[in-house]
Amino acid sequence: MTSSPDDRPAISNLAREERRFPPSPEFVAQANVTEEIYGRAEADPVAFWEEQAQRLIWAQPWTEALDWSDAPFARWFVGGTLNVAYNCLDRHVEAGLGDRVAFYFEGEPGDTQVITYRELTEAVCQAANALTEIGVKSGDRVAIYMPVIPETIIAMLACARLGAPHTVVFGGFSSEALRTRIIDCDAHVVITADGGYRKGSASALKPAVDEALTECPEVHTVLVVRRTGQEVEWTEGRDRWWHEIVPAQPTTHTPEAFDSEHPLYVMYTSGTTGKPKGILHTTGGYLTGCAFTQWAVFDLKPETDVYWTAADIGWVTGHSYIVYGPLANATTSVIYEGTPDTPHQGRWWEIVDKYKVSILYCAPTAIRMFMKWGEAIPAKFNLSSLRVLGSVGEPINPEAYIWYRKHIGHDRTPIVDTWWQTETGAHMISLLPGITSGKPGAAMRALPGISVDVVDDLGNSVPNGGGGYLVVTKPWPAMLRTIWGDPERYKETYWSRFPGAYFAGDGAKRDEEGDLWLLGRVDDVMNISGHRLSTTEIESALVSNPKVAEAAVVGASDPLTGQAVVAFVILRSEAGDGGEHCVRELREHVAREIGKIAQPRQIMIVSELPKTRSGKIMRRLLQDVAEHRPTGDVTTLADTSVMETIQAGLAKGMTED
Ligand code: WT7
């Protein structure tokens, strides 16, 4: 642990804000859930989740709701069987909803598609048939590296239909990141596209796949969607065009029912070591968690709402709240391929206006960017269709919360600030919009069926007004089941810090009224624009460059992205004393190794790093430097003069990017 949550500057900032926003009487009157749900869930959480699992259609009912005998390895709805794709598609068509729109797709260049539940079901059947022809069978892993286009969702659902766990790798990740994920989960098939549209032009994806596969001999097929029409290299015998094999397939496919604990997908996320963790989600519990939370937290009315999660499908937010939750609930959703400022800074609001979006879910980083661009831009569009706004990825600062409510929600819409993680699969802490008054900056309370606590170093629950570590004290259906291929790391990472409880890695505070405030990570994990990056992973990337002798990375607070990557680097003597071109080279090196999102905002070349006597880098001191604060307590440093040396070197100005 490098710092305790009480060190976080966020606390004083958050404590200032005392405003409360109760839901309007009209909203309360029509809300999906009422206060009684909390008591009911608390009285018997497992029975509560059994009730929620009835949202799905099971081929075989379960015989036991929860098997926790081999804790922390959970099994939910034991003995039950179901097919996820059937639950997201066919059953809605069978219920007469075939003509309901599943997705309004808006491509960045302005091309659009309207896809009904019937059309989506048929497309997924065709893709499942094509994957079967390629040789994909239940249990096989399939890697997906795509832009935000309908085929990405079709590919995921086709995998789910076949019981073949997918691993979707965010298109912004590098070939190196893609390769390590393909190897770790041993995928033999990759689905990709020639490219996607970003910032007004075609951005290639296929070259990264080609590069990754130079060291993945097990991959026998690459299925390529033509999206941009750009030139691609072609490996005969391995590469196949999606449009040549998928549309020719029959539009029907009989779904097989899989065990409730059958693996659904692996999603890689950064931990505190250099190696990303493959978070495993399974079938019945995960879908139950997504379906319930999307319905309750967003007060979803599937008949009338138009719902938009403005995120990439390659993150867990996209999995749970673009694909699985919304489709399980027969939601009509919008998906948008591109960036918010293409071709103009009002693009999102134009989309809300055009499709009459009623529920919008996005990250505080996006909101702060819109704040910077100014309220005159959203004011040009009709946003009166909006009725619920959501936030995810990092704590939303009160300023952004109030701006979002005022300039996007016109002071009518409740805001749901949803705390959860790749590991939790679904929302864990959020207000329910027809019940609780929102406090700007607070995530408020655990959802029904979820038990959380804030504990001190010894694992004792802190009283109201206290701060500590956030833990989850009871298993929940959408929880991760393990780390792919590494059950020991699963136990060690999440269940060893506080015996019997799931340690989330976040600091939290419970205010005088018992409401929860999230205070950021307490481990060596950074949160950049709502995306998790590990300091160690970026440090490993830096030291893999021959110019670098040693590197330390910290997340420094940033007005736009929440945190930004700041790197302190000691160069090898052969590399000279740095200089601008060296800093540029190192930034590009990190982008190549991990992806652009991991690029340091700033690289400081230093001659020494602050270390404890046991050799551990004291990142907290470096964070002080990065945030232009006087450095804190240096007494545990092996050499107390190091910080002075660093400060002096920086003051000479030889090093900043
Ligand atoms: C970490 C999880 C959950 C999907 C997106 C990120 C932070 C997430 C909130 C929130 C405060 C939040 C936490 C968490 N986080 N949402 N509403 N308030 N912090 O998923 O990459 O798994 O990251 O994001 O620090 O541990 P992820």
C-alpha cells in the first residue's frame, strides 16, 4: 500500500459540497422501484437474487441458488442452464418484439443503421454458423479487436451463443497488448476489422493484428470485417473476409443451453503488477446482475426509452451496459463509433436530439471536456428527451456533476453515479433514481442485494464520518469467478487483505448520514479518463527501452482526465542526458508497448529515485513533485537527500516534456 485513502486531496474537496437533489414527484410516481426493495433484499439477499434471475429464461432451473462452500470461488444458480444469446435476442422475437429497434448505429462519418431485434437475431445466427464452420466450439476462446460497430456486438453474441468465451481487446490497445491477451487466454480465432473511423479519418486495426500474430502460431483464422475499405495485408489461408462467409449462412441456429457457470468472457484489466489480469465472468449470475441493474439503476422502461451508453464496447462498461444488460431487457439503444468532436463539438448532443435519447451514461472525463468546450454547444440542441443521466469510471467531482445536471439534464434529471469494476461485472453502489436524493460527488449506497462496508487497516468497520477501504462482504451473482489461469492470484489479490471480504482496491468514506463517497485507488493503479492502468505496467514498458535504466510512474491529478501518467526516468549513461527527442521516443515507445492511453503526459528525466531502505520506490513523494506540492514525509527514505536532488534537477528545467 503506497498511501492511505486519507491522503487523498479529494476528501476536502468533496466535503465542501452539501447540496442535495431529490427526484421530482413525477419521477418518483413512475419509478421502477421503491424503498421497500432494500429491506426485502437485505432480509434474504440470495432469495432476492433468485427473484432477479427470473428475468431470464432458463432451459433448466437451478437446484441451489448459491454454492459458497469453496469460497472465494462462487457458483450461482447451480444446476441451471441457459443460453445468453437466446436471452438477449430470440426470446424477445418470440414475445412479439421482433420489430423493436435493438440498435441505432451512428458511424462517425454519418452513415447509419437501424437494427431490429429480428435482424440482430438473424445476424447473430449467421455469425454463429460461420464461426461453427471455422471450427469454433463451446469452450474455445475467441479474441475480438474491433471498432464500435454492429459487427462487434454480433461477434460477441455469436460467441456467447456457441458457449465460446470471447475476449474483447479495446481497439486503442497496441499489437503487443493484443498479443499478450491472445496468448494468455489461448485464443485460436481473432475477429477484427480493416479499421474504424476516429477523429475524421480511417484508423487501421488489421496491421496491429498482423503484428501481434507473428508470435501466435496457434491462431488459425482471422475474420475481417470491412468497415473503412482501407488496404490491408492478407495472409492466405488464415485471413477471411466476414462479408464473404457470414451473410451466406442460414439465418437460423439452434442455441444450446449452457451451465450457469459456463465461462462467458474474459476481460483483461490492469492490476498492480506488470501482467494484466484476465477477469472471468460466467453465464447465469452475470446476466442476472446486468439485467437487474440496468433496469433498476437507470429506471429503464424498455417500451419507450432510448438508451445510450457512450463508451467503447472494449471495456466492461460496454460489455455490461451496451451489450448484455440492455439486450437482456429488450432495450432500444444508440451506439456511436467515433469521437465527441467529430465533425463538431456538438456531435453527442446532435445524436441525443436525433434519436430522442432518454438515458445517457458516460464518464466524468467526457463531462469535463464538454464543460471546457462550453455550455453554448449543448444549448444548440433539443435535449428535452433526457430523463436519467449516468456517470461511471471515476468519482465525479461536484462541479462536473452540477454542470451535467444543469446543462445536459436541465435540472430535471436524476444523476446516477455508479461505482463498480471490471471484476464486479455490474453496478454495486449507486442511488436508485426514484428513491434517493443525490449528493454531488457521492455514489451514495450499495444496491439492493449488495453488501459493502468501509473498514480500517485491521478490517474493522468505520463509523459514520470515517474513511478507509471499500470491501464487499457477501458474494454477488455478477462477481468475477477467478483470474483466467491463475486462481491463486484471484485469492491473493481480492480475498487475502481482509479475510472473508472482497477488497476492491478503492478508498471510501462514509459520511455522517451513512452515504458512501469513493476516494480513488489505494494501490498502484491509476485511473486515466475512467480507464485503469497500472503504474508497474507502464514502468515495465519504459524499462524495456534500451535507453532506460530505471523508471517510476505515478498518477498525478489532472483537470480533464482525472489522473494523468507522469513518469520519472533514469537514463543509462550511454543515452546521454535526455533532451526532447529522447522524451518523445519514450512516449512513443509506451504507446507501442501498451497503447496511446498509457502515454505519459510528462516524462521527467532524473538522476535518482526516492526509495525506502527495502528498495521500494516511494511513489507518493514523486506524486507530490508531479502535482507541484511540497514533498511530504521523507524520513523513511534510504537517502533523504534524493528528493532535493530531484527537485534541484527539475528546477534547472533540463527535463520537462
Ligand atoms: C475502478 C474500476 C466500472 C467500469 C469502468 C471502470 C473506479 C469506477 C467509479 C465511480 C468512483 C469509480 C474505481 C474502481 N471507479 N466507477 N462511479 N466512482 N470510482 O472499470 O477499469 O474496472 O475500474 O474505477 O477506482 O476500482 P475498471
